[in-house]
Amino acid sequence: MVDLQTAMAAAAADRQQRLDKTAEERKKRRSGANLGIERFDPVKHVSKERAETASMWLVIAFATLVALGNRYVLMDIVGPGDGFLLWFLPISMLGLLPALHRRVMPASLQEHYKGGTWFKASFLHTFTFLALSFLLVNPPFGDIAAASLDGEWRLAVLRDDGTLVLSDGSEAVTGVGSDELVWVTNDGVLDGQVWLVFGLTDNAEVEDDVVTIDVNGATVTHAEAAPEVIDNLTLHDDVHRWFLVPIGEDLQRGTHAITVSITEQGAPWENHRTYEWSLEVRKAEG
């Protein structure tokens, strides 16, 4: 027979064994150290968030200084001729980010900066610099591009009898809107006064732009267009500046070279743009 004390000790040992086994099974089922997951530490988490926030603002401030230096210092030195340096040098500043963090950030935050930090900081620096640079080179802060052609260039021919013939409505014209325009006539002569018509637009005012028009190497002077020309043209209001320039009268058969040079004082440099067009007058076959 087993006495009461022995029986109670055996029951207690069996109960403790079952509790230990149940605790072990629960430990295996939940996330924890056995699964390679670190235990959540609120203090460490807050410190890490502060380190990442401080890094973000440091990179934004650094990218802002780089963008301002690029716009108001480097662009003045380099000029418009070497665009490679204007983006390569600022982007190469990525290599300074680790050293900048070690120099500026306190030791309590530096322990949280690892490889992932530099990866995120590189993207933030690049896109912040690009966004600010785009803002600084456009009005009202800057202007690095001359006015551009709005739509298509065309010709208007005012005949001696007062008839106006437009290149964009003549069946004898091909290549309208491209760099080359071919006009076919019965006798190989484009009879009448020929007007060049085009519009310029820009993200800034274009009234002060210097526009020079050469035909066959000779500069043509601006003149007020005849009412017959203006009244029959469709001039859109959204174009900043229209040009109606006489380029010749009774143009003979052959190719006539038209060069439009645009110059404006932008910021930080002088902007230039050139268009080269050609008008070929042909005689109809047969």
C-alpha cells in the first residue's frame, strides 16, 4: 500500500510535469527568440524612429544646399555648354552622406545607421535635388530655355489681284509643318508677296526676345503685315508672340533657306535657339 504523503507527492510531480510540457508547447507556437525574432523594445524603437527622422531632415537640408549651390554658383561658372557637370557633380555628393551623418549626428543616433539608411538617403537626396533644381531653373527663379515654335510655320502668298493663298490650305504644297516645304507652280515661280508666318511661346515673356530671320543668307526686316494677310489668318490667342515677315516677292524656282535665330537674356545665362527651314519652289511636271 502507498501512504497518503507519497501519493500526494507523486500527484504534484505529475502535475508539474504537465505544466512544464504545456508551457514548452506554447513557447514553440508563439513568435519569440526561438524563431529568430527580436523581442520588441519600445525604448529602442523610439530611438530608431528619431534617428531615421533626423536623417531624413539632414538629407533634405543637404540636398537643398546642393541645389542652391548648383543654381547660383555652379551654373554661373560652367555655363550652358557642359550639362554633364551640372548633374554629375551634385549627384556625386551622395558619397558625403555617411561622413555628414558621422559629423553631425550624436553618437546615440549613429548606432542605428546601417546600409539601408544610406540606400534610402541616396534616393531622398537625388529626388529632392532634382525637384528643387527644376523649380529653380524655371520662372520666376530662372529661365534656361529660349522661346520655342508654337505649332507649325507656314507661308501666306498675297497675289497681285489681292488673292491670299495659304501654304496649309494649298494642294500644291507638301511637307507642311516639317523643316521642308515644297510649293509646286505651273511656271516654277511663286507669284506674289510671300509672308513667313509663325508663333513663339515661352514660360516667360517673349516680347524682349531678339528674333533674326535670314532668307538665303540675307537678313530680312520686319514689316507690318498687310490687312489682307492678317484678316485671313487664324492666329491663336494662346501664342505669346506672332511673326508675319515678308521674305520675298515672286520667288523663283529653287530652294530658299530660312533661318530663324532666337536670343533672350535668361537666368543665369543667355538663351539661344535656332530653326532652319527650307522652301522649295518647283515647276509642275508635264
